Amino acid sequence: MSEAKKLVEIKHLKKNFPIPRKITDVLTHKPAKSVKAVDDISIDIYEDEILALVGESGCGKSSFARTIIRLYDPDSGEIIMNGKDITKLSRSELRPLKKDSQMVFQDPYSSLNPRMTVGDMLKEEFLYHHICSKEEVNGKIADILEKVGLSQDAADRFPSEFSGGQRQRIGIARALAVNPKFLVTDEPVSALDISIQAQILNLLKELQKEYSLTILFISHNLNVVYYIADRVAVMYLGKIMELGSTRDIYGNPLHPYTNILIKSSPNLDPRKRDEAPAIQGNPPSPIDVPPGCRFASRCPKAKDICFKEMPELKEIQPGHICACHLYD
Amino acid sequence: MENEENKNEKLLDVKDLSVRFYSNGREMKAVNDVSFHINKGETFGFVGESGCGKSTTSRAIIRLLADNAVVPEGEILYNGKDILKMSQAELRKVRGREIGMIFQEPMTALNPVITIKKQMYEQFIGTNMAKEEKEKKAVEMLSLVGIPNPDKRLNEYIHQFSGGMRQRAMIAITLAANPKLLIADEPTTALDVTIQDQIIKLINKIKGQLGMSVLLITHDLGVVSQMCDRVAVMYAGYFVETADTLTLFSKPRHPYTKGLIDALPSTEKKDSTLKPIQGTTPSLAELPPGCPFAPRCPYCEAICNEKMPVMKEVEPRHFSRCHFSEKLIGATGLISAEGGDK
């Protein structure tokens, strides 16, 4: 990984969502509250890699993804793409860069325009980003449909005429139409059945190789991540807890939370049944995060210091970083 | 597992059940010729992809089907009595009392404008319980499912609970009626993995404590592995394979089961490429005359497109609906049959 080029460099990225205050709160001078969805995250994403971001719902993984392609505006921090900090760019400056990073969404039912045919949707992409001329557009549409495994007549049909797996293929076609370098996929297979899920995962893997894509793959499913990712980042309440190669994360998880996530995944061997769950309780609310380690309140190995000081991300083994006081 | 002497006593015995839906003049064959039984103290699972008829079958068992559904044939014997022939009054004594049901989404299954306590008390209607007794039982149920401060939480509404706690509350309310059979329809699908783990262990524990039977409906083979004694794999409204969980996962004998196993990403698999099942599920309105899986099946031959195979006992208590199930002898399963440890 050392010689690999960085495609995206993220430095101290923060994104808060303010919570609307009630009039009584304002009158009694209660402080404004906010959800710290992305809390000081620094991470490098390399060219040609599939980096997975895992975590439970509400941990901020989708907010992070949307912030780095500027669907949300970050509060502070830098996002450096091709040597340029894109957080400072205006909307019009951002427009030519938009085609470099594209997104595939979870729900193929709600992320496609129901009133547009697939062909029209793709045509819009090609023409808006000046990928090709009007004369070439039909050929381009045919090419991309073939790439994602759809038949040519798909161009004249509406999203409602397709099954879930086919709709996800349309979503992928739309994202790839503009030849992006960076693809963010937010739970792209969570809504799909097992047999279809495998088709889409294999398609993403193939396309990644063919187009030399860099993919940020967001998922809560550890089995899916194990299959597709080169590196894995584990997120908990707005923070990265651990980051390493897929082999290291699964074979030698350092952070207690990573360990628990892996243990919680139902084992496929019916002879291996535990009576007690891997962890009790729920993640705390992201509104009033306690000082110290985010995970301390649920951590089986928590020490006094864990409740006072937030541990820093440190490289414990080459290429394997972890934020935990156990390794101080 | 403990109640070995109860094991072979059938609590529920379903014979040749079919369900048809009629809409826009079309007939949808949602459930076809399904037979199975659930013993006392046993967890039986239906597994399959969306639209395969697993939820419809479970709803047919307690006659919760929509108005456009018809059950043209079949028997559903609960303790020897046919639920399909019961009067409404008889049915009321069974549904929700003898047979309880929990759903995927507690927010839509429970009433948002009355408290947990009131919904729990509805289970005690007609039981002549004194007020204190009801209160005691309600608190007991909430603490059984692991809700902290049960006496306080009892007076709250469902929206005041977190996702995992909502599922626990729904389980508590359902179990307050002391059901003998719990039907759990995707009980953990909407939950995070750590909470799913908690709910799986909770249902397993309570099942043992109360000596219930469980009918689990899920699409997740991992959940099946952690909960079920026996499993039925469903495809296009048919049972295609039934066996005990270990046998099904280690020695699948139906191409669809094998296909699901090959398509499932897993950290425990040695082989790293996924083999998806090609194509998509057939429409229930236009099922092919032969085997419904034939168009997607790698083992398909001419006979498969013409003749529907029957359920054959390929090994003792292991059934497969395939003309060529013997071709799958020796096929690699999800796990190996020998040795329980990694």
C-alpha cells in the first residue's frame, strides 16, 4: 500500500447537525445542541482500493460519505482530491469536479426518478457533463447498459418496470456514466435478496477492476465487507475506531468494539451457539456524547482513563491503526 | 433441546396447505402444497427470498390473510384441531393467546397512541385477573425480556423506546398471553447486528424457560443457524427442501439451497468467489408447469420444465423437491458436517 497514490485525503473533517431548539430552551438560555455525525475524522483513500466503512445505524457513516462528496457541506476540515481542497470550492467551481465522484444509494426504489425512462436519465448525465455529443449519446447509453448487464431495451423503460436488483444496476450505470474516479456506495446491497446481492457484489468488483475505480463501500454487513473490501474502517458515534487491511481487521481485531461487531454477526454453524449476547445495551445518543472514549460505557475492557480521555488513533501494527487506551 | 420427551409431540401439523390471491382477475399461487409440523419446544424456520410465500404461510396459520386470499385446500391442525374449520369464537381463543405473533417492525405492529401497559393488559381480557395481579405480571414480562426499570417503562409509549427495546416490548406483550407457539416474522431484520444478537439470544432463552415452540420466518441464513432446530427452504410458494439445520447447511440436496449457500458472502468460507444464482424469481401469477426453479437451475434437464418434482425423503428426515437431488450428494455446504470447532 505504501507506493499507492492517495486519491482522497481527508483531514479533521467535522459535520454537526444542529437540533432545532424549542422556544423555551432559547428563553431559559439552554445551550444549542447538535448531533456530531462526523467528529474529527482523518483518513486517506488510495487509488484503486475498495475501502469499506462499517458501523451500526446512526454512527455517522452515511453522513461521512455524503460530506466527502459534498452532498453536505462540512463544518470544518479539509477534503483534498487531486491536490485541491474541495471544501473551499463554490457550487460552480465544484460542478466540473462532480463527475469525478459519484454515488450509488441503498434504495434503488427511491433513488431513481419514476417519471424518466432509463435512457433519458442516462442521456441527462452524458449531456450535462459534456461527456459526448448528442449524436453519440445513444451509443454511449447502449455501452453502459451492456456493462452493467442490462438488455438494450431497458433504455425505453421506466424504473418501476424493473426488479430490485435491476434497479440497482441502473443506479450503478448512472453513477458510472460520467467515468468517475471515485465511487461512494451507501449500502448498495442491503435491500436485495441473497442471490441478487451476489450478482451486484460481483458486478461492483468487476467494474472496479475494469475502470480502476476507487470505491468507498458503506455497509453494516460484515460478511459482505469481508468479501469486497481491501481495507476496512470501523466507525462508532462519529469517530473512526479502527482501520486496517481486511485480513487484519477480521483476523486480528484490535479494538474491543470491532471484536464485538464480529462476534455479534450470527455464526453460520448451528453447533456454535452462545447463550449470552456479545454485548448488552444500546449505543448512547450521539447528541450528548460523554467525554473520553465513545465506546467506554459499553466496553468490557474499559479502564478509568477511558471515561476521561478520548484515545487518539495510533498505528499499532504497520497499516493497522486503532483508537484505544489498551494500546497506550 | 431439554424437553426430549416432548420432542415428538406435534403441536402444529400443517398438511397440503395452499393459498391463492386474486387481484385484477389474476390468480397468484402464493403458497403451494406446503406440509410440515412443529413439535413442542422446537424452533422451526422458513427461509427464502422476498416473495417466496414464507410470510403468507405464517399468516395463513393464524388466518390473518387479506380478503382477496383463498385457501383452497389443506389442514392446519393445532393440537389436533383444524384452525381452518374453527368458528370466529374458537379462533379468538387460539389467535394471540395460544399462538402469538411478533413482527419485523414494532412501530407499525403496536399501537402508537396507547401505553405499553394498556396493550399488555389487553392480553389479560377474559382472564379474571385482579388489578394487582395484572400489574405484577406486566412488570414481570418486561423484566423477562430485559427492559430496565420495567415499572416505569410500562407507562410509556412505543415511540419512547429505542429500536431494540421496541422489539423487546413487542415480545413481552405477545408473551404475556402465555402462547404455546410464537410466530416470529423477521424479528431482527430491522435491527443492528449487536441488537440482533441480543434479540436472538433473548428468544432462545425465553423459549427454553417457557417451553414454547417457535416458527421463525427469515431471509438470513445466519439467524436460522443460531435459532432453528429444523428448516424449510421456500421458493415460489413451494417447500423445496426441509432438514435439520446442520444437515441443510452441511449437505444441501436441492439446487436452490446450494445456490443460496454459494451466493452468501461469509467470513467462514474458504472459497472466495461468490456464485450468484442467475436470473430472477418467477412471477407467482405465471409459474412454469415444471419446477419453478428450473429456469435458473444449473442441473436443469428436459423433465424439469415439464414435470413438477415431488418432495422425496433423500435421507431420513431430509426432504428435497428435485428430480436430480442425488446429483447433489457430496456437494460442498456452507459448513462441514464433521467437527464443531474452527
